[in-house]
Amino acid sequence: MTDQTLSASGATASGTSGPAAYRVLARKYRPSDFTTLIGQDALVRTLSNAMESGRLAQAYVLTGVRGVGKTTTARIIARALNCIGPDGQGGPTIQPCGVCESCRAIAEDRHVDVIEMDAASRTGVNDMREILDGVRYRPTSARYKVYIIDEVHMLSTAAFNALLKTLEEPPEHVKFIFATTEIRKVPVTVLSRCQRFDLRRVGADLLSGHFRRIVEAEGAAVDDAALALLARAADGSVRDGLSLLDQAIAHAGAVGGGGTVTEAQVREMLGLADRGQVFDLFDALMRGEIAAALTVLADQHAAGADPVVVLNDLLDLTHWLTRLKATPQAAEDPMLGEAERVRGRAMAEKLSMAVLTRTWQMLLKAVAEARMAGNPMQATEMALIRLTYAADLPTPAELVAKAPRGVSSSPVPSSPAPPSLAALPSSGPPAALSAPPAGEGVPRSRPTPGPQPQAARSPLPPSGPAMVPPWEEMPSAVPVYDGPPDLPPSMAGGLPHPSGGAAPGGGTPPPPTFDKLVALFKTRREAVLSVHLERDVHLVQYAPGRLEYRPTPQAPADLATRVSKCLTAWTGLRWAVMTSTAAGDPTLFEQTMTGAKAHPLIQAALRAFPSASIGTIRDLEPSDDLAGSAGPFVPVMMPDADETAEFGGDFD
């Protein structure tokens, strides 16, 4: 926007003296053409090319936050479509002349062929029928009959349905322009018939320059720091910013040499805390100084700062420091003062990313609590006290580093130890099955407490390449096998004896233990079955070729059939999978959780955070940094809701 345009707009408003002639800045400096519309370059470029080439759409929909110029843009489009030029011979143009009868009538909201409707107050289908009845008639004095429907998302479903057919095939003399802040509420059938323009938020630096030109045109005096603060408070809305600027000029009496609007006056007007005090408060919180933090908060509250606004200022500072920690270029923002850059760099270097993210989470909860509290000041003070106490808490990495020496070298077994498996020749007939001796049962996969003797090992068979089971990475030898468990006579003839080599037909060797069987299902990408086997199966007896278990109530009824089919297809052996009423062992998931709770490091973490619990246990990849120290799993500590706010989230 140029100074000349601003002066002309101001002169138009000053023709009548007295208070009744005054217009607020948001109306006085409303853009009258695309050259004075700021921050919407993509829209201007698209419409310029469309008008030059004659490719005009039948309907446009303008969306964006409040105050970015949706309705103003719709009126400019209506003027551009109907402008006839000073000589009365012009066509649609991106630069309306502003002097022809159509331009002046549209600017004064009195053109009979430009109909503007507020859908927020006229939402029914009868209101839409009035518009559709007028569509059939040609414009009275303009080139196009333009219908501007503001807040179009407020229309009822019946009104949208009544509009669809006309919107799809309107007469050539009709144009529709819709404006809305809630584009998601507009039916997709309407959006597909329109050209959509998303009006962007105007940047703070662009808004500050725009405000500077308006201030000069008004003859007022405003500091650059005050303009920058107003631009940030506007949050991308030109109308909101101009309303705040109007209020600031009146607050300071800065017109006609009455004074200068300063940053301190704007902060007082907006109820904001001083930026330096925000830094002081944040610094006291990070040092754990409760008295200093509460004193700074009391000073800000006495100066008129709202407690919720103070918490939001702390949130903004935490976000900026986190960005500064991740990308140091964030300090080059032209809207920042030199003092903010210096203090921000120092804080970002001193604070870790874990502390910043924890502070962010705690402040988010504090804002919600302060808004719901009967006394926001008390809620804010309690939140600051929590932050000061949390400043002394160690991060998860520091907790691991401070663990007693040797704790990390005591891994908890995440899977049962497999029984020994003899190295048998890959060729040869399967052995016959015999009945088990009295008192003996089938070996189980559950690990027994106490030291286990190392199984004897024998070299691999010399003939043929060794097949690596999918549950093993690369074994150096095949364990010794004491012989298969015997089955009842009724089943002795129905099951082949699994050999130590490859399965018949080149299939997968049968898993020697139940946990290896579960690993096989994971390797074969049978995720659903593997989860059921881990969580819903109490193992009663297991041997290669036979699985007996007690299901949990959550287990599917056809689990045995599905498991048997998969194992038979993979190993080439017939598998007997059956349910039992015996108690059986705890599930693999329960065994893993029990082992995790017994781990010294986890016990230390639970003592440090009494309300925490083990949420998940994941296997470590070989490349994981903790693979050599924390054992084959990593428990994820899940604090409760209160502790999440107090200590900053999950402990991973």
C-alpha cells in the first residue's frame, strides 16, 4: 500500500467534521484494489492471469482466518469484473478504475447487480430460493450479476442442495463468490464446483510495515517496537492489527503531537508481561528458585498481566528456545530485539532438549488448569512451583548414567532357554514314538530359576548345507537333543518324528521350544497369531509337532486350527495343536513383564518414580546404543497423568 493511496483514502473520510465523521482504521484503510491488498500474492497473480486470458471461473471460494480480507477481496473481484473504465469502454481488469459508475456504486454498497448475503443470519433454503429466482434475470446495469455469500459454511444442508445445480451450470452472466472461515464445513460437492483460494496469514514483518505507513498517514507517532508488538498480537489478521493500532493511538493520545505510543504502553494496554520479565521468570524457573519466580509473577500480575497470558508467554519463549536449540538461525528473526537474541542464545546453550520439551508439556497442562480454575492466579503459582521442583529432576539419560555400576550388565532373560537338540543326520527315517515313562512330562519352554548347565554341543553334520531356522540369526552349532517326548499311544502313529536337520521337503525345521515357535510366527509376518500366542496361551505341554495349551478368554476359538495349519505348511510335519483345562505356565508376555520388574535398573526407576509403570517392552536392534548394556529388551516407563505433567512425559 502506497502513501499516496493511504492519503487519498484518508481524505475521503475527512470531508465531514465532527466525531460522527470518524471511521475506524480497519474501514478507513480497507483495500480498494489488488495493489493495496497485502500478503495475498498468489491470489492476485492467479486472478490477473485469468482476467488477461479471459479464463474466468463461474464461482470462487475464499477461505482463511478472520481479518485477512475475504469479504474485501470478494468486493474487489466484483469491481474488477464489472469495471468499464473512465471512458465506459473497458472490460474486466485486475486494476479497477474506481471512477466509473460501477466501481463507485460497488464501493458504496449500492449496486443493484452485486448482491451480498450474510449466510450466518440467512441459512434456510427459502433464502437460497430467493437468490436462485433472481439468477435467471440478466444484470440491470453491470456486466455480471455477482452474488457474494459471506460465512457460506453456515448454510443448511437443504440450502446447499438447492444451490448445487445452479452452481454447476450457472448462466453466463452470473458469478458466485463465497467466503468462509470454516472450509471443512462446506460440502465437497460445493467445493468441487468452485475455484478455491486460501488467504494466508499476513507475516508480522509485513504487518509492521503496513502499520508504519498508516501511522504516517494519520500523523501519529508510534515506536517501531510497539508496532512489532502489535503485529505479533494481531496473529496474522490485518483487521485485528488495525483495531489494536487504533486503540493504542487513542490510549497514548499520539495524534497531533500528543505523544508517542511506546512498547510499554502497548503491553499495558494488552495486559502483556514485559518481555524482559518473561525471561527473568523463565530463568528463575530453570534454576529452581521458587521465591524469585513467585516474586516476578506477582510483579507482573500487579502491573496488569493476566496469569494465563503469563503462562502463554512462557510457552512462546519455550517454543522459541527449542527452535533456537534445533536451528540457531531462528535468532535472526528481524522482529526480535538484540537483548532477546543475546539472552535466548545463552539459555538455549545451557538447557538440554529434554528439559525444554518437559517444560513445554508441563506448561501446556498448566494453561489448561489455569483456564478452568476458579482462581487463575493460584493455579499459575502452583504450576510454577511444579516447574521449579522439576528443574532439579534428572533426565532419563542422566538416570541411566547414575545407575550403580554393573546394573546394566545383568540382563533379564527375555526368552526361555531352549532345550538341547542333538545333531542328527538330515537323512534317515523318522524314529518311532513311544509312551512316556510314568511321572515324566513333556518339557516346557518356561525358564527355571537358578543357574542352568551349559548344553553339550556337537559339530554340524558334514553333509549338505546347514539350514538356519528363521528364529536364529546364525548358530555356530546345533544343540544336543535328548530325544523327543513320548506321546500317548493313540497319537503315536499320527505324528512323524521331527529330525534335527531340515524338515521333509525342504521346509522350515520345527521349532525346538515354544518361544522359538512364537518367533517363527513373527518372522513369517503372522502378527495377529504371534500376539495371541504371546498373550493368550498358557503353555501346558510342548514338543516339536505337538502343542497343548490353555487359552485365555480373549483367545479366538479357531486359534488351534489356524496355528496348526500354518505350522504344517511351514515345516512339512503334521502338528497336533489342542486346548487343555490344566493351569499351564504364565503367558510369555507375563513372564517377560515379571522378568522386567525384577531388573535392578527398572527397580531403581520405579523407586525414583513411584507412580510409573512399565508400558511396553521392545526388543533392541543390533545397532541400538543400549544393545550391549541394557539386555535384550528396553522397558518403556509410563507415568500416570499427574506425573506426566510433573516430570515431562514418557521415559524411553
